Amino acid sequence: AEQELYKREALPWIGLPLPDAAPVFGAIGQIFKTLDEYSQNLMNRVGNPTDKSFCQKLLDDANKDPVRREVLRQVKMTGGGRKSCAGPGPNEGFIIRHYAGPVEYKTCGWLDKNNDRLLAECEELICDSSNSLVKSLGDEDSLASRAPLFKSISKKYAKDLEALLDTLSTC
């Protein structure tokens, strides 16, 4: 959009080539899907999902896809193979490589943190509050329907990412 404005106003402009971010977005989308799967399995007590097994699944899946393999990588150990205080150990994190450089993510606690659902007792207290502001924060529909114990945060992030990509595609 800015480039078109510069051209219209006959301002000097040197084009800025932008790298294709589709592989990064694809990798992030797959991370969200796998996170949901593992978080839901944890809440439903299916199998034995852990943060480390989640991380290993991400890395294994990325290694099977040549495009994703270039974007999502395993964290390199530091300190001669011993666990360093500065970074995660094997299966405790990953690196996403994108245009701005590599970004390291530690996956410790991700499965639990992905669940945005309040305990039923807390939800009930909020819904039964005499304070209208507090009561408005409650989700009475989930209480009445005895909704599942899992409410995904990463699904919201995935929807937000998709909306951002839709907006950017119109620019």
C-alpha cells in the first residue's frame, strides 16, 4: 500500500523485497493444531501427553516436511551437552526461523497454559456474583451445558492469525 502511494506521488522509492512468510505461518498453524490435540488429550486423560512429548511430536513432524524443517528446528544444547540454565534442553523447546532471525520457544507448561477454562466452581462463583461487572465476566452458557473442561487458547490465536493474514492479503 505504501509503495503504491509513493509511486502515485512520484516519490523516489526503492522496492523492498519481502520474503515469503507462508512457511512460517504454516509451521505456526501446525504448532497450534498439535498443541490443541495434546492439551485436549491431557484434559481428557487420553494417553500420557507431556510438554516434552508435545515438543518431540512438533520436531518429528517438521522433519518429515522439507519446508517446515527449514523453519522449525530443535534447540541446540549449550555447555558441552549438559543442560544449561540459559536455555531449554532437548524436547523442551524449539526454534522458529523467520525473516527477523531465529526465535527460541520453551514449551514447558504449554499444555496446561493452553486451557483457558476456569474451574467449574470458580465459574459458578463469578456467575452468581451480586456485582454486575463480575457477573458479566462469567460464562453461564458453559455452566448450564456442562461444557467440556477444555477451552483452547491456541484456537483463538489461530483465528487471529488467519484474520491478520486475510487483512494483509488485501494490502
